[in-house]
Amino acid sequence: MGWHIVLVFSVLFLTLVQNTHSQDNVDADIARICRAAQSDCMECILAHPECTWCADRIGNAERGFRRIRCKTERENNATCNREQIQNPRNDITFPKDMNFTKREDVDLTDSSQQVIQLRPQESSLKLRKGQPQKVNVTFQRVFDYPLDLYFVMDLSNSMGDDLQRLKDFGDALVEDIVSITGNVRLGFGTFVDKVVMPFASTVPAQLKNPCINTATANTTSGTCAPVFGFRHQLPITSDGSLFRQAVADTEISGNIDSPEGGLDALMQIAVCQDKIKWRSDSLRVILYTSDATPHLAMDGKLAAILEKNDMHCHLAEGINPNLPDAVVYSKSKVMDYPSLGQLNYVFNKNKIQTIFAVTDDVYPLYENLRSVIDNANVQILARDSGNIISVIRGSYSTLSSRIQLNSQIETPDNIELKYRVSCNGAAWKENSLDCGDIGIGQEVTFQFEFVATSCPSQSGRSDEVEISSNSITDRVIFNIEYICNCDCASNLTLNTTLCSYQGNLECGICRCENGYQGSHCQCSPSAEAVVSDSNCRASESDEEICSGNGICECGVCECKENYYGDLCQCTDQFCRSDSNGICGGPNRGTCQNCNGDQKCICEDGWSIHPNTGTCSCNDNNCRSNATDTEAPLCNGNGKCECSTCACKDIFSGNLCEICEHPRCRGLDGKCGEEAIRECATCQYDNQRQTELKTDPCAKVCKNRSLETELRVALPDCSLCNGSANTDDCRLCASFNTRIHTPVTCQSSLTTSGCLATYMIVWLDAINNFKIFIRNYDETTDKCPGPTDPLLIVLPVIGGILLLGIIALILWKIIQTLRDKNEYENFLEDTKNSQWSKVRVAILNVC
């Protein structure tokens, strides 16, 4: 149990530390905002709602921004006379806040009585820029509302049984409606459609009786009332007998197309306040009954009716010649049907709510109207309207127990408004102004939050925001004024010596006159001053003096705190930062933010991180010895990229110190590799000669760090596939075939003549070659033994002798041929010598 408590306290402590750290960051950000607003008190209080201004008088030695006046309240409390701290706050008063009307004081017969259900009725707000102001408005349902119910009925021919059912109800209908609430007044009207083609027949006989069959001149369904658009038959009245009589006197009518002109009727009922006789403090409800869909705006174009509905009252007598005494919609043939948006507007404006009692086949269409028309209630009406009383009772219960303020609130452009509601003490519902099931005496709290985002351009402007409801007459007014300057701005010290007699002291700083400048108005308006003022601008066309971060004191920029440069264009703030701090933290980099470039100047050995832009990269982190600046980066096997080694393909490790390729072993893993062959054949022969007690192969294999394994049979990886799960296949899966393809080799031993078989593979686990050697098997491996030396020497000697004999024979042949040639030459010479002697003798004789 003890460790649970420790854990809970640890979590609470860490949360507290985290929240404190987060709040410290927020406070630091606010402090920076305040310190950047040092021009005057107005700039200060508009910079942030937590900024305060110190209005202490300047000292003789003070200049420009050397004294920081705009700070947070905590900072100024430590350095400024508290009586001189300017920190205007929001203010709210309630000029009109009358108590709720008591239920027992409600006089339903007194139409002039004002029933209070919302309070306060009027609030006056003074808002400082950026500072939220919450205002609670409370609603209390005082009583069951008086009900004004206007019954408007579709009189197209298909509603004949519904009309008859209402007539059959007689007095029971009125009594049942009156029983719903103690104060009910009823009105009655009917509608068909526009009396133009193609909506209704314009044949004269059918205008008088739309149910007549013109071909036979006989009626097909009895006598029908002349067709009309909308007929207002009974103003709202408390006399139930008049309502009953109006229903009894109604006759069914008819038109041609299926949709009806009900929207025309709804518009006239809503806007003709005097003719309908709506009471000001009642719950105004229109009960709309139909079994068909309504015509919508722009349907009038089918009859060449192009004029938009003007949302005005157009009820008059004597318009329809077939109904000379009826009060009807006079613009039915002139104006188009109203749009749903227009109906929603007039319903909200005149605080009228609607009950659409429709048959089940058109119910889905009317259900969609609820997304367009506020407070619309849709009920399914029986085919003969037999359930009309239950529809009215259920709808009234829903409407009377619901309070909804209009969410389409018009606010000034510089006001942000949020709202929420708590229904009878329940949890807040954000972005809602709607509550249902509110009983008599129960309360609903609406909370509004106003934030001024800026001061109005027109000095002294005030605004009004009205909150109303489309179900009750109460409304709430918010009068808004703006706090855009400090109180000290109205308390000037004129022509004071502190301002060199050339300006007025306002909120502790000088307001210079007659062209003088400077924190003490010490710069005269001479030609040099004009020139010197240009020295404080980046260019002649630049309107900002000292980059907006200082003031020009006689041609020289005096910068705000944390700003520097000839034109105050640089600051040591607002550069990029990481978890170690701005520009990577102390001893790594410094912020040199000039003209908004957010540049970090890195210390020796540090460089800019490509992602964070801070000085968080250091090449020494890529050396095995961080203090040895001559050591190669990444051991010469890679490239240092922001404190991290990017190794070449065959190297790995934090500093590329691990080689993952055969080339690093000086071996290629081929069958002709002498070192591998010697190791494999040695292990094979050693296993064959089991009587050897020492390992003669240790030196041969370990010189190359080669690992070997003697096996009865070498693994055959060609038999493996993705689903194979044998020992050999699991072993084959460990081979890195990407670096080295396994190769099977055979090599003959010179001493025994045996044929050693082995496989060379590369294993990542040892990062080296491994040699699998098939064991010597005396039943299958036939070693021929050592070769007899005589079998080698004798053939060699024989060959040499044979070559000697062949050489002697060739020499003898060549010598014989040479001797023969010499003898023939001798004979020729001898013959020539005898002829010469004969010639001499002949010559001597002659």
C-alpha cells in the first residue's frame, strides 16, 4: 500500500513541476512582449493584457529606453512606485438588472405587463484589448406561457377527410386545445396554391368550383370552394365558438399539381402582425397541417412569376372575385414563393414557432426543415387528422419547456464572443444556447465571454450587442466601451523643464512639440536634425525609425533592451532553440538575429544542425578520442554528419569501427582461397586421423580467425523454401547471401590423396566466414594412399634417355647429310682443276 502512495505523490510532484515549468515559459514570453513595447503607455497596455506601465517621472540622467517602463505587473511592483503603475482592467456594471417576475404576480389578462425571465437586462462593459470578460445571464421560467395558436390548413382536395374530422370534433376540439394551458387564443386560415397555370386551373368554371368536371358540366366530388392562395379566416381570439364556426364554414378546394402553396401562407401569418392579432407576451405557434410537399422559392418561374418575395404583409379583401368578402393574399400571382431562409428570418424576428403536422409519406422532407428553420417541430399527422390534439399537446410541452437564445449574434469586427450554457445546474455545454425540459421555477445560466481583439479606429467609439430569443420577448443588451489608453494620459505636465521646455510630460515620458525630438526634447528641429533623423532609417523610403526597436536621439539610434546595431536591427533573442536552449545553449552558439534572419553564430567545433538550426553539431563526437582533434573522423570509414557518423556501406558502429564485409578480412571466400583451403583440408585430415591427440590446425585456422564446423553432411540450401522448418533450413537462413554467396568446394590432400568437401558461408553473427566441413567416412571416402616414387622417377629417367637417343639420331642424320654435301663439293672442285690443266697445255702448244 505504501508504494501506491509514493507513486501518487510522485505523479503529483512531476505534474506540478511540469506545470510550473510551462507557466515560467509563458511568463517569460509575456515579459518579452512587454519589454518590446516601450514607446508609450498606450502601446504598452495594448501589447498584452498582462503588461503594465510605470509612469514615474523621468530623472535628469535618463535617456530614451534606458529605463524599461513596460513590464509585467510582478516586475513593475519590484521597481516602480505602485501608485504610478498603470494597469487598467476590464470593468462591468449592470445598469438594468430587474428581478424575475414572481409567478403569483403574473396577470395573464394584462397585456401591458412586462414579465421578466432574463436578467441582467443590460450590462455595460469596458474592455481592454486581449483581456477576456465573462458575463452570466440567467433565465428563469416563470409560468406556462399564454398560447397563441394559429391553425393553417391545406385545403387541397386530398385533405377532405381531415377537414371533415375537424368539423366532427366540434366543441371538443376547442375544449381540448384550451385544456393544454390556461390561456389559449386561436386563429384559423387555409391555403391551396397560386391561382395560375400550371399550379391551378384558370378555366372560369373551375375557378369557381375546382372540383367540377368541365367535360360533363357535373361535379365529381361535390361542391368545392373557389381556388385561392392563402385565406385568413379568423384572427387570433379567445372566443372558441368563433374558431369552431370558422372550421365549420370551411369547404375543401383543389388545384392541379401535387405541391401546395403553404409557404406563402406561413409568410403572411408571420408578417401580418396586426391582422393576425398576435399578443406580445404569448408563445406564438403556427400549426401547419398538410399531406403534400410545399412549393419552394423559384418554383414561381414555372408560371413566369419572377419577383422575389418581399416579406411584407399583403392581406386584403375583395381581391378574389369568386370570394369577394374573403381576406386573401393579394400578391399571390405577383410574387414568388418565399425561401426557407426568409421564413426563418421572419419567424425569429417575430418570435414565432412552427409545428408541421404532416402525413407520414412526406414526413422525411419536413423533418429536413428543422436544419433550416429554428425551433421547427415536426409531427406525424394521422390520415384523417384524428391525432391533432395529441400533436398540439406534445408540441406545446416541448416548445414551452425549451429556451433557446439566438446564436446568430451580430458583434463588432473587433470583438470575439464565446458562449456556453448550464441547464438547471448541469455541466456546461460549450457553443450552445439551447436548453430543454425546463420546469416552472427552474433556472438556466448562459455565460458569454467577450474579448476585444483591437481598439476601434474611431476614438471613443462604443458598440452594442443584443441577445434575444425567438420564443420569449425578453432581450439582453451589452454596451461595450474600450480601454485604449492609460489614465495618466489625461494628466499632463505642460512645458516642463524635464522636457527642455519643448514638450509635455505624459505618463513619465516627454511628448515633444514644435518639431523637437529626443527623450527630453533636446534635439532642435534644425536641418541637421532632419538629416540626422534619416541616419536612423535603413533607407529614405523606410518609414521605420531604428528598425522599430528604438528611438532616434539626435541622429543616433538608442535601442530597446536586448537590441543593438547602428539601426537597432539586431537582437540576441528570437533565434531558433532546442532542448539545450537558444542556439543550442551556452558555450555552443550565440543568437545574432539581424533583420529577422534568426542566425546562430556557433563556437569553435560546433556547427548548425540542419533541422533545428541550432549549434548542436560537433565533429569531436565522431572521433574515438574526443580530445584528439587530429584523430580521423569516424575512424576514416565514414562521414561525420552533425555529430553522427554516416558509415560507408561495409562499416557500422557509432564510429564506423565495425567492418561487415569479407574484404575487411583479406579474403574473398572462393574455393581457390589458399588460407581457407589449408584450414578446411587440415580439419578434414585431422578428423580422419582420429589417433592424433593434438590439434595441428589451430595455427592454420586461427591466423585468419576462421571458424569451422565438422558435419556428417553439408546443408543443402536448395531444398529450402519459405515454409521449410528443418535444421538445415534454419541454418541456411542464417547465411548472409547478400554479402557472400555460399560456395561448396573440393580439395585433394597431398599426403593421403583423400578428397575433402567443405562449404564457405558468411555469418552476420560472427561477422566472418565460417567453414562447414563434411566428416571423413571410411565407407565412402576411398583415399588412394601416397604415390610410389619409382612410378614417378623411372618414367622421368626413361623419358630423358629416350630424348637423348632421339637427339643422337638426329645429330647423326644431320652430320651424314653435311659430310655428303662436303664430298660432292670436293668432287666438283677436282673436276674443275683437271680442265684447267688441259687448257694450259693447249695454250702452250699453240
